[in-house]
Amino acid sequence: MEQHTLHYEILNVFHPGETGQYWDVDVHATLEELQQFADTGYLIREELFQGEALQKLRDALDRLEERESEGRAAAIASKQGWGFIPRHLMDKDEAFLELLKFQPILSIVRAMMGPLVRLRGLSARITYPGDDRQHQTPWHQHMRVVPNPVPPWFSRPHCVDCFIYLDDLNEDTGGVVVVPGSHDWLDKATPSTYEPLDGEVEIRVKAGGAVLIHGNLWHRALPTLRAKRRMLIFGYTPTWLRRSPHGGKPPEDGLTQTFLKDADMEERMLLGIGGYT
Ligand SMILES: O=C(O)CCC(=O)C(=O)O
Ligand SMILES: [Fe+2]
């Protein structure tokens, strides 16, 4: 993997020399790949997790699925829906908390949005095979706050969402479909359908592969027809955006609470504390 180093300085900090003024980011991508990500709104990473690392994530998610079996039962019972979406994963298993600073993702996030970023959420999506396309998603985007018309000083929300697939995407599990460039369409809403759109691209990666998207890229997940499909969704935004509204409050005795007691400035920032003045 070709890498390059980015040097950032945060201007006008209160105390020159303070931690967080200078950042060196070893970016796990080429300049061409970053440009392509900016233009199309997505970037594919094959084999991000392999062997034991992949198995560890699968095991952690399988354990969580067992513990939250009521959510699973409800998802299987519903004939139409997105599937089972467990939330707040970093509070629920060390295997997920360990990914807080996973550089192959975080370095790209920082190359696209600057060094001051936070985790918006880490959730999973598990879909189960069933007749009649029971688990699929309509076209959607993730930052649903854009007004029409767009006023001159509107803060356009940027977000990098990283989909990590723990099973192969294929005919049986269902690929993910995107419309390249649609993250820049600020004056249009996604149609609330499951139908193909002009210019769409279907992406299939093998287990352990990832797809990074701008949070407002138009996308949909194809139906899971014949085999269970597991994936993780990491979302990162600038530090000054709020966490995802989905899934309610994190568990009070979650792992991140203990972790925060000894966390350094960067870790606190990634978990949503500080990072701006
Ligand atoms: O399952 C996928 O491939 C994408 C899921 C998705 O878009 C979502 O949960 O927001
Ligand atoms: Fe989505």
C-alpha cells in the first residue's frame, strides 16, 4: 500500500505548542485515490481485514448478536426492513473499541476532513435471507439536514462512513449500490425507492473488504436473498458535529466510559469530547 505523509497545523490555537497544534498523518492512500474519493464520493479497500483479524470481528459481532437476540428476532420477524442494526459497538466489545484509531481508515478520514475528527457512531447491520427481498434498503444518504435553497453560510455536513463487510458481497448476500458524484448534489433528495437509478454502480467486495463513502453519497443495499450478511459501519465527522441520533443513549456502563478515564487528548476527541475552542 502506497502511503504519503500530511502535515497539518491548526492555526490560532490558544496556547502555541499545545498538544493538537501539529499533526503528522501517514495517509494509507495515494493522492490519486484521495482525489478520486473527493470526486466520486467513494473509495474501495479490498482485504482491509484478513485471517485472524477478520475472524475476531466476526466472533465479536456473533457474540453481540446472541446477547441481543430480541433485536435479531424482531428483524427476522419483520417482512420488510433494514435488518438487525446493533448500535454503540465500542461500548459493547473490546474488539470494536480497539478500532478507534485504526489507521487504514482514520488516516484517510483525516486526509479528507482534517485532523480534528470524531466518531459519529459504530454500528453493525446484519441481514438474514428470506423470501420477497425482506432485508434491503431504499436509496438514502446519512446527513439529512440540507435545506433547499442552500443559504450562503450553510455548514455543509461532511462525514466519512466506512462499511466493513464481514461476508462476501454476492448474489446471495447482496451488493451495495452507489451513485458516483451524488454526494455533491445539494439540491436534490434521494428517491424513496428500491429501483435502479441512472449512473448507479454496484459494488461487491470479499469478506474483510471495505467501502468508504461520503455520508451523503446516494446509496442502497441490495436484498439479502440466500445467505446471512454481516457488516460494520464506522462514521466519522468533524469534532464539532453531534453523534448519530440513532440508537438512543449509549449504555451507561459501556466500555468507552472506563476507557475515557485514562484516555489522552486524541482519544477523547475521537470519542466526542473536545477538539475545538
Ligand atoms: O449494508 C450495506 O451495504 C449498506 C448499509 C447502509 O447503507 C446503512 O446501514 O446505512
Ligand atoms: Fe446507509
